[in-house]
Amino acid sequence: MRRLNLILGDQLDRHSLLFNDVDSDIDCFWMAEVREESTHVWSHKQRIALFLSSMRHFAEELREQKLPLIYQALKDHHFESLAEALADTLQKEKPQEVCFVTPGDYRVTESLVNTCKQYQVPFKQLNDQHFLSTPQEFKQWAEGKKQLRLEYWYRELRKKYQILMEDEKNPLGGQWNYDQSNRKAFKKEGPQNIPSTISWEADKTTQAVIELVNEEYPDHPGELITLYWSVTPQQAQQALERFFDHCLDNFGDYQDAMWTDEPFLNHSLISSALNLKLLHPLQVIQTAEKHHRENGAPLAAVEGFIRQILGWREYVRGLYWLHMPDWVEMNALNAKQSLPNFYWTGDTEMTCLHHSIKQTLKYGYAHHIQRLMVTGLFSLLYGVDPKQIHQWYLAIYVDAVEWVELPNTLGMSQYADNGIMASKPYIASGNYINKMSNYCKKCRFNPAKAIGEDACPFTTLFWDFLDTHADTFKSNPRMGFMLKNLERKTEADIQQIKAQAISFKASLLSE
């Protein structure tokens, strides 16, 4: 064997550089299902099934194209890790070279590199063509800058790919960013005319995976009767078309809004397909732009959608490779609480958390504001050990691959990196959740109150957090307004809030 080409579960891209210069007589592709990828964090059943079904469908496509493939299915071997499975193949096949595209996880990269070195097999690490920038380009852009803000990296990529541009330098409509236009809450009657999602009937491959996951991982979180997510490029394309045809026009206005028993609203639901490489981001971006230029889709909605892919996705990946492996150990706010048990069950009186977590346990999905301003906000205010909430997000969401999940969690959500990613912590009281949802209407807690039996834990913990970390943030100009409001409270108010926060935290520890 001349070359062994490794394909990982989040690299299901037929246009990968691995497929260049392939000689089927002397080269071979390699894929492996191993337990460690489902157990190094306690992965949701939907997430495990999505990866395995997508991998098996991709393998079927390679076989149909008569490409040589070694595929190690979960029950056909005893290897726990990718390193063990790869080591076995290296010893049996003795390839002259191993090739792999940069993984989406530092841990996996180290594992593959160390295995090749251990068995003295030369290896080549290829750029992931699925992204629109490289870690090297991001590092070069970042050099010498005190702060690395999304907005400026996003503008560079807009100009590079000529996306939503009037000309080479100026943005369409005269603005780079329409975020201020995309923060509406639903009126009291709630969301209207929400389109149904696509439900794909499980084929033999997916059905076999569902049975396998329920048999092999019965105690893992979540439910798996139906797999809700696209597992082939064709299904991913159908999901994308549903979004463009039925959701895009309303996506912008209400992308931050939340509503009881409405898990999907007008969101695209394609993040897992993008992260597994079933869709190419440039195709998605260019199609979105076309819907504005030719079909009249609102510019604010289209720009907001494109910013999530061309801006945020590329930005967090650049930051991930710039700061790993140090990032995972950061804990700037010295947070030490254990993750509350209700994150695995949804069993809590706080309605916003109950609905967001129950939804997550069913689908392996919650949209970005549910993640940032409900589950993430509570974790930050409560003071959860950043590594624990990071592992929860990585385990529980179908679109979680570490390159995107870790920066979003440890950086944006938990401020564990002391501002590498976010210029201030994303904190708010229960009033924000009340403004952006109907969760508080059916909750026994009052979002306006920080003290008393019906005080909202978010609001209590918000003021306690501000008081605890006031010295840390007093020089942060973006925290000035909040700290001024804290100063208006009397010492008696502060002491009551802190006593209530202590009591609430103790009640969680006793559960």
C-alpha cells in the first residue's frame, strides 16, 4: 500500500484533498467506528447515531464508486480508540504514508500524529478545503492585534469572497452588519406560520444504526426512536431548500426569540450537516445571497444568516487552533461549581431551563440563544466549572465538534478565557429571558425579583455575580452600565441577594 487516507466522522466530503491523486491499485481509504468517540464525553444518542449513520452512508458511496476502503464497524472489532484501530491497520497493511485532513478536535489530531510516529509511518496533514480560511491565514491576520473581534475578520472574508458587496470594498446596503435589526421578540400571540420540518424515513442503514446505538449505549442521554437529522448530502440539500423557501424571510427578525414547545422556529437546522461536511459553506452562502438579489429576501435576514457561516464559523475555528491546547484549561472567573443534575434530565422548576433542556434531550438541538442565554447563562451565573459545561455541550448537541463548540462555550458563553473571544461576559437577569420568550409566563419565578420565595434564580444570581466580580470588571467599559446599577443597591439589598444566592446554590447541591 502506497497511501492510507484517513476519513474521520466529521469529514464526509467527497471533494476533500484526500481524493486527489488516488490510485485504487495502491491507495486505500480508512474509516473506523470506535467507542471512545462516543464516550470521552457522555454523548447524546442522537449525536452518536447521526455520526455513525452519516459515516456508513458515505462509506456506501465510496464502495459504489469502486474506491478501496477499510471500514471498521463498531461491533466488528475490539478497539476502543481511533489510535488502537489505526495502529492495527498500520501493522497489517504497512502503508508507505498516511494522509489525513486536519481533524476538528485537537485531541484527535494528537492521537493520529502520535500513532503514526509510534509506528514510524510518514504522515501528511492536509488543509480542510471545506472551510473558507485556514488556521494559518487566521494566525497571520491575528498577529500584532490586541483584540481579535469577529466583525473585522468577517469583513476580510466578505471582501475576499465578494459576498454581499456593492463593489470590491463597500458592503451591500451600506452596512456590514444588521445585527441590531435581528433582535425582535414574538408578540403575545407567539410565532405564526412556522413551517414543518422535514422527516426522513429511516433506510436500512439508519435503522440499523438506531438499533445499534440503543443496544450499545442504553444509558446515554437523550432519546432515539427517530433520527431527526440529515445523513446524506441529498437530505442536507433538502433541509437547506426548506429553509430558503419557507424560513429565511422571517429568520432575521426572530432569530433570537424563544417560545415554549417551538424548538425549531425559523432556524435553518443545517449546522450538523455543515459540520459533518454534507454541505459546502460557500454554496450555502452564495445561495443565500442569490435569494436576496433575485428573490427579494430581506437583506438583514440574509446578512445575519451569512454572518453565522462566513463570519462566526470561520472565526471560532481560527481562534480554536490559535489557542489550543491551553484554552481548555482556562478558568478566568475561578468557577468551581459542579454541573447541576437537571442538565441531564430537564427536571427543574425554572421553565426556561426545563423547556430548553427537555428539547435538547429529545432532538440534540437548541438554537443559539437557548444555548447562550438560557443554559449557558445559568451555568455562568451559577459558577459551573468551565470544563464541565464544555463537556456537556460537546456531548449533548448533534452539531458539536470541538473546534466550534469549545470557543463558543469557554469563550463566548462562560468567559473562562478572560476576554480572548468576547469583550465582556454575556450576562443578564431573568428579564432578558422574559423579553425574548414566553417562558416566564408559566413559571413560578418572577424575573423582576431577586429576593423572596418567587425570586427568579437568574435574577438573584445575576446580581450576586456582578457583586462577586465587580473588581474584575470595573475597568471594562462595556460593563459600566451594569455596575452602575449594582452601585444603586443598598448594602442591605446586596446582603439579602447574596444570602438568597447561597441558599439557592445549597438547594441544588442537595439534589
